[in-house]
Amino acid sequence: MRTTGKSVDGRVMEMLSEHTLEGWFEGYALTGRHGLFATYEAFVHVIDSIVNQHAKWLEKAKRELRWRQPVPSINLLTTSLVWRQDHNGFTHQDPGFLDVVTNKSPDVVRIYMPPDANCLLSVADHCLYSRDYVNVIVADKQPHLQYLDMAAAVTHCTKGIGIWDWASTDQGVEPDVVMACAGDIATMESLAAVQILKERFPDLKIRFVNVVDLFRLMPDTDHPHGLSNRDFDSLFTVDRPVIFNFHSYPTLVHKLSYRRSNHENMHVHGYQEKGNINTPLELAIANQVDRFSLAIDVIDRVACLQGVGDHAKEWLRGQIIEHLAYAHTEGIDSEAIRNWTLTG
């Protein structure tokens, strides 16, 4: 647990005991100091009940005890994520803490999924200044691509959700498909899928939507950070297929958005409880969050690609087979995957 208080140097307190660290952290925050609790995503479940109790206490303190002063938020950084557990394997592949958090009062819980380092800085700055919340930040600790400069990252994180025009091809017209994503690795695979689709189908009108604040998916009547139905429809349309690549279990996106007008066209890819000691791409393919599976799903669901996309689907299936064979033989993903970057 990294904590910062009056000392300009901050403090780092660490031991392999999540429940003890959480107790320290709560005491630290309740005395008016700000901090950040960093933990493996698979281990944050150890403190499910403790976080539950703190969220319930905050709910009562905020709503019913007006004399109680605001306290710094509990900020939880879940890292060493499910999609990069190729060395620890299936036991360390569990992003389900987010499901636990979404069950708590909308007045006290927040979930942020920054797609790159600048967005992580913006989100962390916001959370460390906040009070009376349980903030959950999901961010991998491995090197990742940078998509937004700092100014653009602040704007994007302030909105919590938005269209990335530079990754889209639908400027000024209704899209054929919406590619949505939440989570750093989910974002990268979605962008890679869009790059494939642009190369294969240059006339395809794609809208790329990235979600940082997960509760933006909820209606504004249900959560303070929720979007109005009008704003939600302006992002996701009312009748076009939405291929949503999600960091965690797919059912969570459906839970948050089930009352939206275009929910029946939302097709969510996420962790399906399929894992092993895999390479990153092997694990992604097993759960169909990889670029090839996403592109295939687009071809299957976009009307204008029916028939004309058959050869591309065959090529994509071949790519899956080739990359799985390479990973099985070499024990790592191919250089084209490991060093992939955006082009064009």
C-alpha cells in the first residue's frame, strides 16, 4: 500500500496480507490522510467483505450523519491483471471484484478503467483528491501503448466516456458498427481489430467508443455518473451492432446497460473463466477478446459485410490457428503481436 500524507516523501507500507493492509489504509484515511492501495487483481477478493463494510459505513455517514466530516476516499488500484497472468495461470485470473463493487450504493462507489498511462495519471489525481468514496482503478503494470497526450487524457477522463475520432471512420454519418471497449488490454485489442477492418474494408463506417468511468453505462436516474438515454444513444446508436470488448466478465456490462434502447444489439466480449498458463494472445483468444475474434464478430453482425466478408473471415480464422501454433511451439507470442503498434 502506498500512502501519502503530510510528508512530502510519502510512505510505502507493504506486506503480503491484503486484509491487514486494508485495515491500515482505512485507519489512515479516517485520520484525514490520502492514500492508494495497490494489489493484484486476483488478491483483491481477499478484502471483499472489508470493502463492503466500508462502503456501507460511508453510505450511512454521508446520508444520515450530517455532523460527520468528509474523509479521504479509499482508492484501490487493481493491477497484475487477468490478461497478463501468463506466468501464474488460471488461479490468478479473476477480474470479478468489479461485480462486487457494483452492488454497493451508487453514492459511494466509482470504477475507473484508464486505457493508457496519461489517463491513469488523470484518474489517480482525481481519486486522490476525492472524499467519501470507494474508488477502484483497474490498470495493468506491464508496458502499454500511449494513445492520448496529457491534455486529451484529462478531457477524456473528465467525460468518462467518449468517441475517439482518430480511431473512427464514421465522421459525419451513421456508423455501420460501434466498437466499444473498457480496460487497457481490451482497448488495445479493439484498436487492433479496427486496424484490420480498416485494411480489409476501407468503406466500413466504424465508431470507436472508449469507456473510462464504468458507471457511465448506467442511466443517470440510477447513478450520479450515469448518462442520460439521449447521450447514451448518441454514442452507441439505437439500432447498430455494438461490439463491446470488456476487461472483466461480460455479464457486468449487460447488468449496467440492460435498460438502454440498443441493449439487444450489444455483444459483449470479456473474460469467460477460460485460462491456463497461456501467452497473452492465447488467453485472449480462449476468451474471444482478441483482435481476430472481434473482427470476425463484426463481419458476422454488420449487414453490409454479409457475403463480401467471407474471405476475410477465413483469413482471420487462419490467423488464430497460426498464432496459437506459434505460441504453443515457442512459448511466447509472435513478434508481430508482442511489438504491435498503431499504424495509419
